[in-house]
Amino acid sequence: MPASRRKYLPNYTYEDYLLWEGRWELIYGMPYAMTPSPLIKHQAISSKIARYLDEALENCESCQSLLPIDWKIDEQTIVQPDNLVICHKPLVEAYIKKTPKMIFEILSKSTAMVDKNLKYELYEQEGVNYYIIVDPQESIAKVYRLSEGRYVKLCDAHAEQVEFTLPECVFLFDFSKIW
């Protein structure tokens, strides 16, 4: 979109975001509704991812798995990944500020375009080590690893075990368990 047209679009901040009811994300000042609520299959997959991440990280003293929490990148960009791994102690309870090491986004009809495109670019730009796009309809997880500032596709995982290497730990994740 030409810069001349962008000046006519609304531009919201974290302060505005705090006043909104329901679940929202704010990306580059533009609001994205996180509605309707995720379907049962989406929630079941997210729960399984959280469980298996917790198990995989059990012996790692630095990293932890989180369910949706605000990641405040700046005053105009706040996202809530479905599942994420951080390897630091958050400074506040309301949100995280430091870049997660790993993010899982589970596709739904209402969020697929944003997850595959806008968030892909955002997470790549912000330096998220691994971005996993989970497609519940196809039972496939597209696994991307950051390499020299760009995402490189590692695999399409369905029943595979994938090794993830974080600066603080290394672990296997068995994708066959999430479907």
C-alpha cells in the first residue's frame, strides 16, 4: 500500500489495546480480532503442544513453555502466539518483551493469512529461532529455522521427531503426538 494511503488508516498503540474487550493482536498499529474462539481441534492440538513442550523442557533450567500471552514487541505491535518457548525470566507478569526462541501458530480460517504471511515476516524480523505453522486440517506442521536472518524450512512434520537446538538446550519434539 502506498505510504500516502497509510496516513488515512487508524494507528493504534498498546494503550488503546489495553482498553479493548475480547482477544486482539496489534501488528504495526493495525488491530486483528482473535475471534471467534478457536475450535475444539485447535485447542486440543495447542494443549498437546504445551504438554509435550513442558516434558521436553523438563530438564532445561532456562527455558519454559507458555500458552498465549502478550508479546509486546513495541507500542504498536502486540501478538499472542498459540504456544511459545522463552529462555529468560520475564520482567513483568502481564506480557513478555524479549523475543521468544520458538513459536507455534495453529492455523484457523480466521487467522491463516496473518499467520502464514504477516506473522511469518514479523517473527523472522524479530529473530524468533523457530517458527512452526501447524495445520490441523492437513495434520502437518511446517517447521522453519532462522538462519542468517531468514527462515529456512526444515520439514513438513506429521509423524516425525524433530530436534530443536536452542542456545540453552537441545530437545526432540514428536509431532505424531499432537494430532
